Amino acid sequence: MFNRDCLRGKRDYAMVATLLNCGLRRAELAALSLRELQRREEHWVFADLVGKGRHIRTVPVPDWVSEAIQEWLSAADIHSGPVFRAISKAGRIVPSEFSPKVIWGVVTEAANDRIGLEPTNSTAL
């Protein structure tokens, strides 16, 4: 499903792991910055996330998810700014965050691969 030997696979795996195990919305994931990923009391968290309705929360990050994120950050040589970024066709990391629509594409592709459905162009659930 995810080829974790390549940059895009590392990013996509970390994104889907974060979505599923931290309960983030696509917009929250797209807006994550490294300053929000913090170590508190020997655990990783996304601190002070501003979510839907401007609600502020701190979200625990399981160790295996933080390892996936760290693997992506290391491979992409990201030290500040947005955690998840677009990758150009030439394999270069784009310095800015990307839209929740990109995340939707990654998630639907992973789901289609996993359960064997044919890809569709529909964005409706």
C-alpha cells in the first residue's frame, strides 16, 4: 500500500497514520506545523491545535505514529514550518503546506488499494 522506501510513501504513511490515530480533520493535518509537535511528560503531542469552531485542544500522538512522522521529516529534511508538504513530480519538497483536497486524494488512493476498489473521481462519501 505505502512504499516506505520512497519519499512520497513515507509522507503518505505518516499522514494516514496521523489522521487515523490522532483523530485529526484533513484541514488540521494540512495546517500542522513543527512547533505544534511537542514532547510532554515523555509523550508526543500536537499541542494547542486550533480546530473546528476555533476550539483549542492538545492531541496525544502514539509512539509508532511519531516514529512515522520523524521518518518522513528526516527523509524530507524538514526542520521548521509545515509538517506535511507537497512533493513535486521532480521529487522536490515544496516549502509550504498543501490543501486538505490533496490529503483526500492520498486517503482515497490508500483505501482503494487496500480494499481493491476501482478509483473514482467522486469526492462525496
